[in-house]
Amino acid sequence: MFSSIAAQADIPPDLTDVNMVNILQDLDAGLNSGIFYSLLHGVYTGFIAITLGNILMNKSQSTGRAMVMVIGLLHIFTTINFAFNWSFICSTFVNYGQSVWTRYLVAVSPSISVMVMGATSLMCTILADSTMIWRCWMVWGRRWLTILLPVVFLVFAMVFKAIAMYKQYTIPGEGHAFYFMLYSCSVLATTLWCTSLIIYRIIATVRAGVGTEFGLRAYRHVIEILVESSALYSISLTFYVAFYACGNIALNYFDVLAAISRGIAPTLLVGRVAAGHAHPDDSWEGSVMSSLRFEGDQSLISSREDTATSVILDLEAQGEINDEYGHRAWMGSQGEESIIRGNDLEAQMERQDDDPNVIVIVPKDL
């Protein structure tokens, strides 16, 4: 196949200037996105190293072996994808860089590298979305109904990706673009569904947990909610689908960003668990209705706060009286009370001898 491409090195005479500009833009975006991929892959590798280091150092924190295997496989498949992508770029711009036309023919022609990249991308999607679905299931107290649609969307995504890869390899052209679009939309539906449910559950739990140990203290930073819900992956995937639908060349960059965030999102989650900052899984076991009762309990909480406030104000008023006039010394518990100011010392001495039920108010500066 590539030998026939080399034989077609001459640019066709019917190629217009507009077509040439589009080809140059596509090739430029492909090369720049490959460089961007290499930079982000280095960042991703750094996250993996830090996470595994935390797991090894913090043995007291319970980190599931399954999750460690998932993030390890995600990094392995992403690295394989990156290696074949870089090999494809070298083949396009170095081995067949005789002209713009030959580079374009290599870029749009099916090859083993393209198929391997598609297969590894599908494996990463399955692992990442399965992790997100599992997290949504845990956050919602192991309720299967909440993850029914994401599971269906994930199955559809696998089917559409398999069809798209088959058509891309056997029937070169634009026939596979429709199935790639369906695949991207299915993955986006899965991530948005899980992300929205996780964020809603976190906010509801925070509101219902006001005054408890799992209140705002557990999720006091927005970054924690973003990590827990894999929002970065959902946002990058949303932009990718939008640019893919519009046919904008920016989709190359968001494709790379989505591929890296797809691996970073579960890695950050496991890293938080290893560092001891994650919300305990058993704390999600409570009824969802506890968050719905929060508004109804506010009247009771407010009445208790008003009562406590009135008591505090009474105590403060009594304290001000004591500060101004002194303190009472009770000389008896029954009988008629008499009050004598502390500055009338002679009357104080006489009344103490005559009446045992006298109350003496002594200034504090004496």
C-alpha cells in the first residue's frame, strides 16, 4: 500500500488551492497534536509515579488491588497508543515526506498503526468508563438503577467503535465517520450521566451533613468534587464531540486531551484514596432521603438555635449586672431578703448582726 503511495508523489493537477490549504491544516494539526500528546503523556506518567509512590508509602490506607490494576492497565494501553501514534507521525512526515500529497495519502490511508491505536483507545475507554460507573454505583449506595443507562451507553459505544474500526480498515473513506460520531456520543452520554449523578450526590450529602463530621469539612474544596466526579474527562470529551461534529481541526487537540484525562481521572481518585483524603465508601450507605429531609429539619434547628441564643443573652445580661454591682452572697435560703450596698459599711455590720437573712452586695474593687 505504501509503495503505491510513493508512486503517487506528484500532486494531482485538479487539486484546488482550497483543498491544498485544508490538507496543510490537517497535517499541521496532526503533527502539533502529536507533540502535545507527548507532553501530556509525560505529565500522566508523573501522576502515575506519584500515585504508586503514595500507595507504597501509605500502607495503612486500604487501596483495592483492582483499582491499582485498572490505573496500571490504563497507563500501559495509553503508552502503547502513544507509541503507535508517534510511529505513525514519523512514517507520515519522515518516511513519506516527499511531498504534501504523499503525507496526506499516508495520513488518510488505513494501516496497522491506526488499528492498534483504535483498539487501545477502546480498551482505555472501557476501563475508564467502568471505573466511573463503579464510582457512581458506590456513591449512590450500590443502587443498580442509577447505573443502568451508563452501562447500556457503554455497550453501545463498544459496538459502534468496533463497526467504525472495521469500516475504516476495509472501506477507506468517510463511511466510518458516522459510527465514530455515534461512539463518541455514547461515551459522552456515559460520562455526563455519571458525572452529574456523582456531583448531585456529593452536594446533597454535604448539605445533609451540616453539623456532622461528613459535612463541608469533607468536601470543602471544589477540586475534590472535580476529582471525585471525573469532571475533567467529561469536559474535555464534551469539547471533543462538539468540534468533531463541526469538523473543526481543534478536535485533534481535544482528542489528545480526552485520551490523557481518561487515564488521569481514575489515577487521581486512587491517589486520593492512597493519601487518605477520599470520602469513606461506607459513608455513602445512608439513605438518600436524609438529604431530602434537610430542608424540613431547618425549622427545628433554627428554633433550637434561637433558644440557645436567648439563654446566652440572658447569661450575658446577668454577667453585666454582676460586673456593675458586684455579686450576691446568700446568708440564708428562707425568710425575708434585705439588700445592702457594699459602700455602706456601718449598716452592713449592723444588719449582719441583727438579721441572718441579709444579702450583702460587695463591690468587686474592695
